[in-house]
Amino acid sequence: MLSCTFAGHRNLFLPDADRKIETALDGLIARDETFVFYTGGMGEFDSKCASAVRAAKHRHHDKEIRLILVLPYMSNRLNTDRNYYESSFDDVMIPIELADIHPKAAIHKRNRWMVDRSDVLLACVHRDFGGAYETVQYAMRKGVPVLNLAQQETLQL
């Protein structure tokens, strides 16, 4: 099983983003038969990646592909937008480890939680500050391979 987390700035500045994300996902999907993709569901990059995973599930019927939304804390939107969440994700979870975390720190901790459970981080980070940048730095310190679509070079996975 291969697991992957997404990390990107809230606003996406990547020419031909949809194609690049699809190509990266197809490269990952070629490596195994079972996949878990974690998304925080925040920002344009996460949204495009989640959409690409849903499309990949249709293209690769022979593979087991799961898309999991990992939230940092409970929100009423889970109730008000229940149909959206049930139709868009295979699972929606709030890690128990975040139960006593202050909401201002919960997103940072949630990102680390996802990286800790991932074999690879698919990112689009072009600034050297912010939560997405910190997530990439954390993944690199943990030895998790990072494929940053905002950079010309790619890391071998």
C-alpha cells in the first residue's frame, strides 16, 4: 500500500496544474495496487488533487484507491454539507491526537499527522514561508520523499 499527502499554498500559481497533478498521480498509481490519499481540504491545490484522485479512481478500476479528508477539528459544516462530504470522500476523519489541541495549532499538527502516515508528499510550494512550506520541510526532515510540482526538478521516489 502506498500513502500520499498533499500540501500546497491556499492559492495555486501553477501553469497547467491539472495535467501536472494527473501525471504525478498516475506515476504514483503505477507503483502499487492499493492507495490512500490524505487531503486537508484547504486551498486550491488540495481541491485539485482531490478532484484528480476521484478521476483516477474512474480510470483505474483495477486499483484500490481511497481519498481521506483529514480535518483538524470538528466543524458544523460536516453536518450542513453532509451530502458533499459523503459523496466526495471515502472517509472524513479528525485524528484523536488533535482532540486537545488549540484550533490555531490544529492545522499545523494535522499536517504533521498526515505526513507521519505517508510514503510520499505531493506538493506545490513556491514560497519559503507558510504552512505548506513548513509541511514540506517537516516531510524532508522525516525522510518522506517530496514531489514539488512548483519546482523544475523532481525527486526520485
